[in-house]
Amino acid sequence: MTVEEAQAELLHRVHTEGVLAAYEASLAICRDPKAPAPARATASSTLFRVAGYFNKENAGGSEKEPHEMSADELAQAVRKISAEMEAVHSSCRSNEGGSGIFG
């Protein structure tokens, strides 16, 4: 096996096995009430970022970053994201017993 072939195989495994393992680990940390707060915050932030919730296009065109927002603006953003996540969870619950989120 050449170096290029080994690198290609490793990259393929990272894109398949690694991504799934990372997703499952982040989700497990988010769901673990005993996980340290910084770990839960990092894991949830990672999931939101991967899902695209931190993209300006998905923030309703908002030009402000969270650190630039007032308390009211942050509360509104949290309500919006919470509603979107509840819609996703509802959709997943209605599909239970089906093929799941990945297939």
C-alpha cells in the first residue's frame, strides 16, 4: 500500500467512522447531566456549529455575533434555536422505529 493509498483510506475512515463516533460522543456528553458544564457547553456548541446554526444565513440574516447581542437579543436567539431544535426532535420522535437520522 502506498502512502497516498494509506492516507486516502485513513481520510475515508475519518469521514465515516470518525464523524459518527464524534457525533455520538458529543451527543452523549450533552445528554449526561453529570458531565462538567464546560464539556456540555463545548459539545453542544460543536453540534450547533456542525448543524449550521451558527451560520449567519441560518440566524435570520443577523449581523451580530452572540457576544455583541443584548440580553433581550440573546434570549430571542435562544428561543428561536430552541423552537427549531424542538421541531427537529419532534420530527425524530415521529420517525422512531424508522431508519433513523442517518438513513
